[in-house]
Amino acid sequence: MYVPRFLWLHVLAGVCWIGLLYYFNFVQVPGVDAALANPDGPQPAAINKYIAPRALFWFRMAAAVTWLTGLSALAQLGGGMQGIMDAFMLTNGMAVILVRYHHVI
């Protein structure tokens, strides 16, 4: 089965987006707490001033690329704007996730 390159970009951007979300929740927040607890260590301002803006930039870019490539895929699979509308309304064969979930129950 041929998978267009933009779908691989969609998957890669989604993995980056989720990975950065995990970074914020499991690395940066505990790191700021540890910096606050250590009086001789780098203060949270060092983390928030230098690291957080770059990580937030890439987080936003990964989110935007994921959404845009996802919309592009829906438009290409469904024949333009109708494909996007079908996916959000779960009609015309775009309800695959809902159908598969229903069979599991």
C-alpha cells in the first residue's frame, strides 16, 4: 500500500507534538520544582527563560504541522472540503474509528 509522504510527516509531527507534551509534564515541571528546592542550583528562571521558549516554539510548530497535514490528508482522501466535513461529521465512510470502537463494545 502506497502511503504519501505528507502522511509520514503527519505521523512524525504528531509524535513530536506528544513527545514535547510529555517533556513539559514529566521533565520540565519536576525540573523547576527541583530548582526551587535547591538554593545553590539554577533558579527556575534559568529554565523558564532559556529552555521553555524554544520547547514551546517546537511544541506549537509540531501541533500546527500535525493539524495542517491531517486536514490535507482528509481533503485528499475525501475529495476536498467534503472529506474534511465528512470526517468531522463521521459520515461517508469516515466513521471508521467509531465503527471499530462500536464492535469492541
